Amino acid sequence: MTYEHFHNMTIGELLSAQATRFPNQIFLRFDKERWSYADVELKASSLAAGLRELGLQPGDRIGVTLPSTPAYVITIFAAAKAGLILVPINVRRDRTDALARFAKTKPQALITFSDPKQFNGLDHLEMAFGLRENLPELRFVISTSASKAQKKDGVISWDSLLKDTAPLAPAIAKPQDAAAIIHSLGSSGDPRGAILTHGGLVHNAAAIASRMDCTAEDVFLGTIPFSNAFGFTAITLACAVAGAQLVCMPHYHPSEALRLVKEAGVTVLSGVPTMFALELNHPDFNTAACATLRTGIIAGAPCPPELVMRAREKMDFKLLIGYGLTEASPAVTMTQLDDGPITATESVGIPLDDIELKVVNAEDVSLPYGEEGELCLRGYNVMTGYWENPEATAQVLDKEGWLHTGDLAIVDADGPVRIVGRKHEVIIRGGFKIYPGSIEMVLRSLPGVKDAAVVGVPDLIFGELIYACIVPDEHSKLTVEETLAYAESHLPNYARPDRVLFFDLLPRHTQRGGLVQKSYLRERVRIHGHSWKFGRNVDTDAIIPARHCNTADPRELSLHCMEDADADFVKKMKRGDLIVADSNFGCGSSREVAPLTIKAAGVSAVIAKSYARIFFRNAINIGLPILECPQAVDGINEGDEIEVEPATGIIRNLTTGTQYQAVPFPDFLRRIIEVGGLLAYAEERLAEKLG
Amino acid sequence: MGHTLAEKILATKCDQKELFPGQFINARVDLVMASELSGILAIEEFEKIRNARVFDPKKIVFIMDHFTPAKDIKSAEIVKTCREFADKHGIRFYDVGRAGIQHILLPEQGLIAPGDLIAGADSHTCTHGFIGAFGTGIGSTDAAVAMAIGEMWMKVPESVKFVYHGKPQKWVGGKDLILHTIALIGVEGARYQAMEFTGETIDSMRMNDRFSMANMAIEAGAKAGLFAADETTRAYLHSRGRDDGLYLRSDPDAEYSAVYDIDVSNFEPFVAVPFIPENVKPVSELKELEINQAVIGMCTNGNIEDLRAAAEILKGRKIHPRVRAVIIPGSQKVYLDALREGLIEIFIEANCSVSTPTCGPCLGGHMGVLASGERCISTSNRNFRGRMGHITSELYLANPYVAAASAVAGRIISPSDL
């Protein structure tokens, strides 16, 4: 299905069209209740009329902070039909967060609810009233929690706005008009409201539904909050485009998701990587219960290939990887149902139709295919700008309409797009975007801290964990516990460091104002994996052109050497595991082939008896952490769970509970590491020599 | 306290009066060497260094030997990139027809002298210890940096001493001594150490035998494999136009991590059996192992003396009908000498093929790659699984006499059993 007929339509028109085409088809399901497309059309139209009767005018903003219930979906369509601009706020946002988002958008009405038990005592209705003190424009507080609403003066009951006999509101909005303002975070962590149009959102939803080959037979599960562009477009609107069913899920929990998949016969399961990790690791998980699953999207954070592979295997469905951003309504690229295993797990697929991509360097010059640079896109789906924020808009949206994503990517001529990193250093932990700068500021204010850097470290459950790297003052006796306690009292719970590590110094760029080398630090703060003792008869130096890859190019050889040398070994090993080099590993390998080989295999660190050996010095030079620790090599068995902190040289065998201290790098190597590798060191030496 | 040869050489490279094992130094290099395989990566890394120029074009050499003559478009492109880089920077560049395998070519062309520090982007750079030079393998990033600043970082290695006694019997050469030594200490036995080869056997040993021994020091994990330069060395280098260099020796009271006394008088030829060079057996224990291929030459045993040894066996004989034999002279000069001496004729008469100098099959590259299940005897230095071809193929390492005799017999045998 191409769903081209949805390419120039408002959100209200989308629902009307589907209510005409599938009047009796179930659209929304929640517990035992069911709403057909005709039911939702009727309710949305009457709510639209109710909202207009309050005096709200087209173009007015209407805030929504609701769990993902049918009421939310009805509100989305009602606001659209009334010509109001929806400003969704995640229910997990506290008053400060909400205020920061409403301060500029100034909604005239706010639809909310009250359920403090579910939200650690946070009463959203109370919060809404509190907001009115700061938001004089906020005239109406509407609550879906009827009983509570009646008790409170000035609260309008959501139900009371639904008038059974209300006339269908005439179409007011046009496809090019703003439908929603969804917030994303700027590089300093400040929220910015991306203005998304009706046409952009519906067209994007149609493209998503088409890529997933959705039909009216499908059943979507509402895992992602509808306040998020992913949940808004890729779940709610894409479901409507297909004329499919949406199983509402107000509070995400992996066991609940698994239960609903089985009981409701869900066919389309989407989520952020954390959700899939939690579902797969859940004791209730079993493959048979996922029998109805057909496809879905994993997106919202970097997707570890092994997680995607595991989800595809264990859930036995064609999970697609999506890449997008709020400012793009949100989907930009997706993998395809018939992709091969590597494309399906290690890329973000190809762009959706009618979206142009390019990659630029730091000077904004377009790069040829295959080169790494900042990904830019242009198309119907790009926001019209940030609400009342022309400076921020100008930073990301250029005069030719290119949206600069801040993500570093490689785009091939015909091949899939690969996202390789983030231009800025945002950490996404469990779906929350966290800006290291704000945490670093707090940590630097702690007495005894000389310097601090915060990095995200890949984690299979949370996507990333927050690591605080602290350089204490010379005579400070600061402890990890004190640092964590301080962070707890000064930071929101989702932004607290998961680990605190102490350093003597932080690696900094020699140029670029001496900025901390985050990518370098990130690789070094912690490594966690299982150990593999590399067989000593493995020749990582072996060149296998005739046998396998038929090439003389050392860069290509590195991708195959290890597998050729010991295929079983490679099959057993997981990306991120460590190698314990028991013996003459990579016997005599002189070139980078061997280090490149183990990098290609995804090895995160090597524990060796001597890092000065040719093989290992190469590895150091190309930035692979090597720890010299003969005791650890002898004390670790294959398969042991190991945690390594290369910065401190601590090696923990979590299986046996033994801890080892690797030989510290000599000053000489520390300098190489400090400046960021051998090439940077050479530049320093050259400068010295020149005087 | 006295110092070892390794410590003495390295001290001269960083203007230190003395050095001790474990110290980290930034040493000046006398020669940086790369093949096309390591050169291509080194060039990429070099070009990432801002404002980099080569520190001294006369002290850098590019030798195209691994996939030459270009075996495919890719290798041709790689060589082309290396040539353009060399032209741009005025670096000495050896290509097909003028080249040879880098370790044979360097001394032959008089590019190295005793006491030199040679940073080669190839693990067998330890070979140059055979003339008393500290040759050591480096990575391409190291090579890039050495080309730019003329220095390499290094930990001063401990030294381990091997003292060889006795006169080797007929058919026994340097290759057998080093195979025995690797078997004795294991492939990890000299991990990050300088192996120092000494003793009366060494004093009377020919340069090509010393060459084979130093070449395989890396197979015991060594940083370098050193022979103190002596009068044999002086004569060898004189004929190659080099009368300079530092003729250093270890002090009598130098400290070694270990000293091994090895009596070679009862040695018979040794063979390293799959899949690791320490898996060494006397050739007499390997009777009846049929082979499909024999490869003689390349770097470990690619000197003219090695080809003479093979020719001594093959003269007037034909190789076994099942067997393919590939003779790979170590350099153009070795090839020409062999031609003039009539060795090539002997090889061809014996149904051997003769290749242009190349690393070729040693690393499974080209010029004699093995099919599944095939067994090969080779004078090369590594016999890891799949090293010369298919993962199920087997590689046995031996000296040129044994390789040639086995080619004739169709199975692994000692020349004395022919």
C-alpha cells in the first residue's frame, strides 16, 4: 500500500475519511472497551465543537498532558478539527519541565488528569493549577478525571465537553497549517517547540504505514507515549492511515506489553530500544506469545545491532529500524521488510519517499557518498520552525530548507544510511535526552571537584548509562558516595549519574579550546562483557584473499581475518566482549590488520600479558584499550563476566568476585593518551621540533 | 652493571648513556620501511597529521612485495597510491622488477648497517638483527608517525640469551636451530624480549643461516632477534658497499632474563607441524606424510645459499608427479644469481615453477594458495591455520633441503633418505 491519497490532508480529514471508509472497524481498544472509527469521529467532532464553544479560536494552543488513553487520541483529532494547535507534554514531566515548555507556547487550555498514585504522588491536575500562576493565558483547565474535576473549582470536565448531538465541525485547518508543537531539546538542554503541520504529519504517517505494509487487519500497540512524535505519528496516525486497531496502554510496562501482545493479537509492536530490551529480558517473555507479531519500529535512540537481531529472532517478526527526529514529524529513514540481516540490524535503512538527504562537513559543504558528516534532510515533513524561537530555528533550518539533524551519518549512493554518532553529546538514557553540560555544571559546583566530564556509555537495557568522570582537587578526599548524594540532591532522577569514576586528568583536544575528548573518554570509562581466551594458534595476520574476501586491501582483510582464522570463536563472541590474550595472540601481527580485525569483531578491550608487544602497541595507537595484567590473564576463565575501567586499570571478574589492577600506563603513554592518540602526539612533537 | 646488545643499540638512539629494561624511550630511527600492505594504511594515517612532511626521505623506503606483481585491481591501486606518495615525498620506492622481499632487499641494497634502528611496518623486520641491527616490527600508525618525526616510542626490552655449541650436521641449518629454539621456549617464550643468538656455532655460521634465525625471532614473541656483528658480518656488508656501522657486543656482565645453552651437534632437520611454529618434530618422525605442494624461498629462506641448497637436492631429479613446487627467490639479484649459476635450469628441469620475488603464498596471497585439505611443506615462517590458503589446508615449515627432498619424494622426508 502506498497511501498516496493521504499525502495532502489534515489530521481531521484523515479521521473523517477513515470513518467513512471503515465506519464499523474498531479503531481504539482499552481494557474491554472498543471505539470504532465512526465512534471516534463522532467524539472528536463533538469535543472539537465543545472546545470551540469555550471560545478557543483556530491557531490557539491547547496543552495536553495525559497518559496514552483513548481520550488522548480523541483529543488529538478534536484539536485538529477545531483548528487548535496541540502542545503535548509527557506525563513524566514535572512542573518545571512543563512550565519551560508552556512559557513560549502559552496555551489557552490544558487537558490533563489526576492519578497521583500512578505518578509517585504527582497530581497533574494540581500541577495545572499551579501553572496558571505563571501562565496568565491559560484560561481553561480540562480534566479527564471526572470525579476529581467536580470537586475543584474552575475545572472543566472533559466528558462535559462531549456533546452527543454536536454538529460535525467544519474543516478549518489546511494541510499546511500547524497541527502540533512538539518539544525537543537544544544543545544546552533548553526545550524548543517544533511546529509540525497537518500535511507533514499525515504524509509521514502514510509513508511509515506504507513502509510497514500496514492494512486494516493490523493491530498496533500504543507503547510509546502519544506526546512523543514517535508515538504521535508512527503509532497513532499511522494506525489511522491503515484503518487498523490501536490497543491503548496508558502506562508502559514490559509485562503489560507482553500480555497485550498475546491477548490482543498485536501485529505491529514498536518501541525505543530500552523497551525491546526489557521485554526480551522479562521472565514472562516467550516466543510463542509473540506469534501474531508481523512488524514494528525500533527507534528513538541508537539501536544496538545485537538487540535488533535478538528481537527479530526471539519475537520472530520483521522489526524495522527507524531514524527520525521531532523536527521531521519524525520519520526520515526506515529499514525495509525485505532487507537482508546486516542492513536490517546495522543501518537505519533508506529515506522515506519524498525526503531528500545530504551529508555535510563542519563548513556545511556537501560531502560525497560514503563520507561521514552531519546528516541534513529536506522534504514535506520538516517543521516550519521552532515556536517563537527564530535563533534556534536558524541554527538548524537553513535558507534552502535543509534541516540539520546534528547526527553524524554515512549515506551511500544506493545503500542504507548509517548513523555513526551525534554531533553534540546528548545522552539518551531510557528514552530521556540528557545533556551532559547540565550535569557537569552541577558536578563542578561540588567542593573538591577540579574537573568533570559526563559521557553516555552503551547499555543494553537503558540504551546508555550516565558516567561521571571526576578529577578531584589534589588534596580532596571526595568519595563516590558523596558525589552521588550531591548529584541526587541537585539533579532530576533521570539525569543522575549511574557511575562515578575518578581520574587524574581528562583527555582533552590540543586544539578546539581544549575540549574534553568525549568519544575517547566514552570508550575508556567502562567496558563490560564476557571474556574469551583467544586461541594461540589464531593468526589474525593471516591474509585470506584467495579463501574468503579475495582482496589485497588490509582494510577489507581486517573484516574477515578473524572469522577465517577461527570461525567458531567469532560465532560465540558477542559484540562488546573482551579478549583475554592468554598467549601469543595474533602472533607477530605487525600491521593494524590485527587490531582492526578485533575492532571489526566488536571486541571492546584486550587484557594481555604485555601491551608493549607489537600487536598491542598498534591497538593502543588506534585507540583500542589494552590492559597489561598477567595475573588477570591467568585468573580469568573463558566466559567469565568482566568489567574493566581502563582509566583506572581496574579489572573485575564479576563471576569469581576477584579484582585485579592492571599495570598503569607509563607517563609516556599517558601523554599519548592525553593528547588523543599517536597522531596528535606526533603533531605535538613536530611543533616542539619546529621550535 | 653491563648492558646487552639491545640496550646498547637503543641507548645510541636516544642519546642516553645507558638504558635499562622497562624504560620507555622515544628512539630515533635510522630507517622506516613499509610494504604496500602496511604502506597504504601508513599513508592514510600520515595524511591525518597536520603539516606533516617526511622527516628525511632518504631514511624511508617503500618496497612492494606482498601482492606484487599486482594480483588484482585492488592491489594495483594500492601500489599506485604508494608510488604516488613516494614520488611526492621523494621516498625510495621499489616495485616489481627492481624489488624483492623487503627483508632480503634491505641488506642487499646496502640500506642498513650494524647498530641501526629499523622500524619496519612488517612483523619480520626483526630479521635485520642478523647483521647486528635492531629491526622491529611496527604498525602502520607507528610507521606514519616515524615517517613524520623520525622517532618511535618503545619499551626497552629485556634480553634472553641463547648460546649454541657444536657443529651442525649435514642438512641442518639456521632454520633448524631457530625451529628448535622456538619449540624449546614456546611461541610466547621471548615475549617482548630481545633474543640474542651467541656461541661457537653462531661464530662460524653463514649470514643466510643467521638471517633465517633472526627472521623467526618474532615467532617466539620477540621484539628483536640479534646477532652481534662480527667479521663475517663485515665481509658480507663490504660486498654490499657498507663499511660503516656500530659493531657492538653485549658486556660480559650484562643481565639476561634467561640464558639457554643448546648443543646442536646431534640435531637432525626439524619440521614445524600445524598449526603453530612451536609444534616442532624431527623430520624422521614425520614419515609417510604425503604432500601436495612445496614452496621454497620467500623471506626466511630466500637467499642464494638457500636456493643452492634446494638445487643440490633437485639436480638431476624430478619432483613427485602429485606435487607442485614453487621456487620464490628473495630478490631480483638472488634470481639473477640463481640464473647465472644454473639453478633456475635445475628447478625447471625438475618441474618446479619459478616465481618472481614476492611474499605470495606465505600469507595466502597468491602464487600458490592451497585448496581444502591440501598439505604443503614450505620454507616460510608461519604455519597457522589457513595461513597459506584453505582453512583445512596444512602447512609444514622446514629448511630448503627438507622441502626439496619432500617435493621429490611426494612426502615429508629427510634429504638423507632420498
